[in-house]
Amino acid sequence: MIKTISALFCAAMLSLSACASTQTTQHDDGWVDLFNGEDLTGWECQGDISAWGVEDGELVTIKPGQGWWLRTDRMYRDFELTLDFWMPEGGNSGIGLRGSSNGDPAFTGFEVQILDTHGEEPNEHNCGAVYEAIVPATMAVKEAGNWNSYRIRLVGDTLNVWLNGEQVHDNQKLDDRGYFRNPDDKLPLNTRATTGYISIQDHGHPFRYKNIRIKDLSPDPEPAGMVHMIDKNLDNWFAQDNAKWTNEGGTLVGRDGPGHLFSKSTFTNFEIRSLVRVNTKGNSGMYFRVTPNPDPNNPWPHGFEAQVDQHDPKNYTGCIYNAAWPSIGPAQHGPITKDNAWFDYRIRAEGNRIRTWINGVRFVDAELHEFNDGHLAVQGHHEGNFIEFRDYRVLPLD
């Protein structure tokens, strides 16, 4: 299993080194070209990758209706993004922000709409809208058949958007607005993923895109080479005790407990990043350098636990359970996550130095000496517990 992870990691690194010269042209001002004008290096597809192509240095839909969403191969939390798009008559597309690798990016994260609505009154569906959530201030899209330009700045829970130089969203908050298909089916923006992929939608129309560039403003930008750990049948994992684990469309779901799901491979120095959501009064943890408890009557393993619990006044999300707590910055004042809302967890272990971040905010930076290596694991804590993980990824540092 260690060899399998190593092979995946090496393959990822070889792919990244092969595309580095064309995918991420770094400019002196900090901007990076997401699209190299030559091929789809740096992009992955949730539909048919052959439905997307490159013509005359432009990213195009060559089989409209079959590509669904094209997304970056790296996740972004805070950023400024620019792109140009050409839209046909009746055209429909969108830009997905902070979406996960599974599900519809318009709702796992959110979508800034592209639609042929020149001359119409703004609403939560037409061009410039945060789809089914926030109405744009003005209708700035040009008539079909013309090029348009988006500039999007997203930092924390604050969104600013310019369309053709007109500001259509001015410091809009990702709050409790938002729904899924029906206004009665609420899906608040502040419960969706806090980091994710940049995506472009194929809605069945011939579109063209160019000048796709990003400036990563995240306090902790994602490193290259992270390896996805949630395989389809969970063959890379083994479970113990009472919790039940399933892969549901790419989301790892744990029900009930107590019990744990362990990686078959072991790690010493590494970084973990994952989107996490727990139900009301739920409790879980992301274990590392851990071994199962040899006592068959004791479900709690030996190792470090990065806690997931919004209610424990001492061991709340971001803490290392009964071992390390925040000592600097705003995180020392208590939890910043909430039940039934996605957040992103980052854990980095290098020798005895253990660090955690929640939504880019540093929680723990401690010297811990008890455990040196072991499995990764996730926890089901009690009966009625419901925990979800998306895009659970590891970067070995050895």
C-alpha cells in the first residue's frame, strides 16, 4: 500500500514537472496563467474531457453539452481571477468558485453566472449573478457575439465582481442567501465549501475563453502534488468498531460510532487537506501517526487527533485533542466553524512540529513528541453521528 501511494505521488509530481513550463507562467506581479493557450494542461474534467479543446490560443467547447465542468487541478481559497469569454446568442455558462471535485460546483461552492441576458433586468439567474443567491447590481454583459471580461476577487466571505469594467458585486457577503433549484430549498452560501476548484461550465453552447489568470491571495496556498486518498471502494482503508463508512459520489461519509477508518499506508511527515462537515452536535477527528488500539474493548486508537467538534469548550475544531491548543491570533478565542457547514482543515506534521489551520486561520503550532509515524484515520464518535469528508488529500514530505 505504501508503494501504491508512492507511485501515485511520483506520478503526480512527474505530471506537474512536465507541465510546469506551460501551465503556470508566473508573472512578476504575482499573476499566474491558468490556461497556457496550447492545451488543457493544469485542467481536469467532470464530464468528457474531449468535449473541450484549444483553437487559436482559446479554450473552446468543441462538443457542447458533453463537457459539463472543466476545473483546475489545484484548489484556491482567496484569489483574484480574470478571464475573457465569447458568448453566442442564447449562450449559457458559468464560473464555478470553491467547488469540490465531486458534485455540481454551482452548489458545492458557488457559480458566477454567464448568460445571454443583455438588456434585461438583473435577477439571481442572469449574467453577473451569484447563481440562485445574489442579484448583480447592474446588467453589464454585452450583446451576444461579443467578448466580455470578468474580474473576480474573493477573500474570506467577501466577494467583489466586475463585468466589462462595471462593478456588479460590491463587498457582497457569502451569508445565508442561496438555494438549490427552488427558493424553498435553502442552501446558504455560508454553509458551502470554503476552498475549492476554479471551474468553467459547458451548458451545451459553443463558448470561447481566453486570458484566464489568477493571483492566489490565500494565507496558505495549496502546494503542488497533493494525492487524493478517497478511492471508489475504499480499498486503501480498513475500518474497526461500530462506525459505518461509505463513499457516496466522492464524499467519504461516516455514520454512528464509536469507530475509525484507517489508511492502510503509514506516514511520517506529511500535509493533509480536506473539506469537512459534521452534523448538529456531531463529533469527529482526523487522526495521524496513529495505530489501532490492541484492546478489543477500547475503540480509541493511539496517536494524534486533530479534533472536529464545535461544542467542546477545550478540545474544539483545530486543536490536537488533549495535547495542543491555539496560542496566537484570533483562533485562541474559540471555534470558528459551525455544525452542518463545510470548512477546510489543514494539518502539517514535520518531525515534532505539528500545525493545524481552519479556513486558512492557524490554530496549533506546537512541538509534540509522543508519536513519530503511523496510519491516517477518521473518526465516527457516537450513535447518530454523521461526518463527511471531501477532497481528502495528502502530500508526503519525506
